[in-house]
Amino acid sequence: MAVKLIHISLILLSLVSTFEACPKCGSMDVPYPLSTSDNCGDPKYRIYCNNGSLEFLSAQGFYYKILSINPSSYKLIIRPPSIQNPMCQSSDLPQGGLLLNDNSPFNISTRNTVMLFNCSDNILLSPLNCSSNSVCKLFEEQSVEGSGCRNTLCCSFLKDASITSHRIRVRVGGCTAYTSVVEMRSNAPFDSWNYGIELQWAPPSGDSHFRGH
Ligand SMILES: *[C@@H]1O[C@H](CO)[C@@H](O)[C@H](O)[C@H]1NC(C)=O
Ligand SMILES: *[C@@H]1O[C@H](CO)[C@@H](O)[C@H](O)[C@H]1NC(C)=O
Ligand SMILES: *[C@@H]1O[C@H](CO)[C@@H](O)[C@H](O)[C@H]1NC(C)=O
Ligand SMILES: *[C@@H]1O[C@H](CO)[C@@H](O)[C@H](O)[C@H]1NC(C)=O
């Protein structure tokens, strides 16, 4: 009986410690299972608190600022990389864009409308909307950030289930810049666009809390 009780309390203790959320980073809460250090959260869901700013690290080593987190829907939104003018290059072009590890618990959600800029002609072969009334033309013509991409070939697409959920690719000789809008409604006015790349994470499996027993 006593042995059983000790065993149960050990399990409870380990549950409590694995469920411990990390301290705030700057003004942002870090909800479980997101983890800014080995001592809190679930280390599989690693993010970074750099100088009071919460950041997501891609597989290629590029840091993206986390703009918001919605723990109840297992989602967070990162800021698209800036586009450098006048070359029309995303700041993560040297890294090939956003890449997540295949075994990462995070993936790119299906609510992102991705726009690619300064694309070469061969991109037209793929199933993208590169027509002259694609939403990416609005970004080129109306945003300051897109001004370096004006009059380049651009395309847009919904990052839905038919497309890999682990990368947004840019490269010299392909498309050299991109941005993304979360939950773009059709005909939504340009100045209401919600810029971001929404990532979702797989909820921690119940099993993992008992790992090591
Ligand atoms: C850290 O953040 C503060 C305030 O936001 C800023 O003034 C400072 O330059 C930052 N330091 C580094 C190393 O980024
Ligand atoms: C491209 O997007 C525009 C604007 O949303 C739409 O009017 C047009 O039908 C789309 N074209 C194709 C080929 O999907
Ligand atoms: C577009 O991409 C090409 C290489 O693919 C690059 O040489 C050029 O500087 C880029 N920018 C513009 C605005 O064309
Ligand atoms: C992305 O991750 C979520 C949560 O694990 C999963 O339900 C969804 O199927 C994944 N999407 C793709 C396209 O793999």
C-alpha cells in the first residue's frame, strides 16, 4: 500500500513538473507546451526568448519573431521576413525561405495565403495564381515593402493540404521574396490584411508525460 502511494505521488510529481509553463518573455506569455528552456514547458516545442522578444527558429537557423500565440487552438503566428528593397529579396533568402524539420511538431497551417515575388517564368508550370489580378499584384503596387518587387512576376496560393506544410521556398532563379497573410477573405481591403505565417503544433501526446517511467 505504502509503496503504491509513493509510486502514485511520484507520477503526480512528474506530471506537475512536465506541465510547468515557462515564465513570460518580455510582455508575452509562454503557454505550455512551448518551451524557452530545458527547465519548463516541453523541450520538443522549443522556441527562443531573445532579449525580451519571443522567436521561432527554422531548421535553417533563421529566427522569426512570434507575433501571437493561441494555445487553445495550438497555433502561433510568426512575422514574415522583411523584404529588402530594391532587390526584392526576403531576408531569409540565403536560408532558402522558411523550412521546418520533418519531425518537428510544428507545421504551416492551411490558413496562410502565400505570395511569391520576382519569380522566374518556369514557376508558371506549377499550380499557382500568377495572373495579373492575383492578390500579390496589390502588395507589389500598394505596399512600401513590396515596392522593390513592382512589375516582377508574382504568384499567390493558399497553403492548403495539397502543398507541403513544412516549407515556403525562395531561391535565386526561382522566386526571391515572399510574404503571407493569415485568413485572407476574398475582396478584403488591402489595408486590412493580417500579415503573418500561422504555424500549428501537434498537441503533446499523453504518453510523453510518462516517458522515463
Ligand atoms: C534589447 O532590447 C532593447 C529594448 O527593446 C534594445 O534597446 C536593445 O538594443 C536590444 N539589445 C540587443 C542586443 O538586441
Ligand atoms: C487569381 O486570383 C484572382 C483574385 O483573387 C481571381 O479573380 C482569379 O480568378 C484567380 N485566377 C486563377 C487562375 O485562379
Ligand atoms: C530578382 O531575382 C533575380 C535572380 O533570380 C535577381 O537578379 C534580381 O536582382 C531580383 N530582383 C529584381 C527586382 O528583379
Ligand atoms: C499539421 O499538424 C497538425 C497537428 O499535428 C495536423 O493535424 C495536420 O494534419 C498537419 N498538416 C499537414 C498538412 O501535415
